[in-house]
Amino acid sequence: MRYDITNIPVTEVFEEGDGCPICRLRNKLEDRAVEYITGAAMMEPDIRIETNKQGFCLTHYRMMLKKKNRLSVALMLESHLDEMEKQVFAGLPILGKGSRKQAKSAGKATETCYVCGQLDGAMEKMLATVCRTWEAQRDFRQLFEKQDCLCLPHFSALVETAAGCMSRKEQPYFAKEASKLARNYLTELRGDVHHFCEMYDYRNNTPDADWGNSKDSIERAIWYLTTREP
């Protein structure tokens, strides 16, 4: 396989195996972004200006707290809350149309996340790299085919990306392979969830009941549909 500075992160993730490769790629990028934002980025004025404006979503607040650097989180919250005061409640209390404008500003302010924005941009580039590498390198195609699965959202994202950066000749073949990974896992998952439900039938409620691979099927189904483990 030919490695270069653009495809090394992608090929390394695909070589790991286990689960959806795009989830693994997203998780790595996300973890690095959260690590950076709670560490070195604290001293970057340009980044602090953006985090003050945008804040973070619940998912990334939770990830930040898991980094065990509560002071960093508190400092960002302090300046973000100051910014919210300016953006939403600047001036004297108001009524009527003005209050609705405040409410609209408040709603808009809570819809943004700095990490999500950074991650979306990085993932867009990485998905395009996956498609281009698949098109250019035969051995990467083989590596792609050996993946365990693709979750439903990332199957969609890959095929949509391929439509914009891959030749029309190769797009159908790529979509077929991506579909196979997503659909094969769906078939397996449906069977496991069905088996889980059947195990609650009183006829199967015995000490030696065989649950097979169904015990974690609820969690896996939620992950498959959302890219996130519950």
C-alpha cells in the first residue's frame, strides 16, 4: 500500500479492524480535539475567542470532564457565560418583540459547539481521503472489504462523499462494497435483537438459557443507528 501524509491516518485506522472504521476515525479525531481544547488551546487567544462564542454540546462537555481537568472547563465556562450575557442579555430587561429577539439569540447560542465544528471539517476531509484512496489503491480496497461493518450514518456519509469526489465509473462499485458492510451487520444485528426479545418468553426463561450474542444487542443497535454507544 502506498502511504503519504494524507492517507496515513486513514489506513492506520482501517488496519486496526474491529467495528466501524469511520467511527474509529471519528473517535480518534474527537479525542485529540478534546485533549487539545482542555490543554494547550487554553493559551491560544484566537481559539478562546471562538470557544467563548460557540461553547460546546453536551457530548463534548462530558468528554472534557472525563479529561480530569476541571479547571480548564471552568475557565472556558466562565468566559463563555460572560459572552452569553453580552450576546443575549446586553442592556436593560425588555418586553415584546425585543424579548422574542433575546429568546432567538439564546436559542442560536445553544446550538453551536466548537469541537463539533472542528470535527465536521476534519471528517469531511477524511471521508474524501477514504474515497480517493479506495479509488486509487487496489490493496486498500481489499482492506476496506475486510472491515467488520459500517454503521448506518457513516455508510450514508461515505456514499454521499463518494458522489462528490470519485469518478462516476467507480462510484457504483464503492457504494456496493459499503452497502455490503452496512447491510451484513444489520442482518446479524436484527437476528441478535430478535433473539434477545425471544429470551423473555417464559419458555426460554431457564437457568441454562442460551443468549448467544444477544445480551448487548440493544447497545449495539443504538450504536449502529447513531454512531454513539449509549
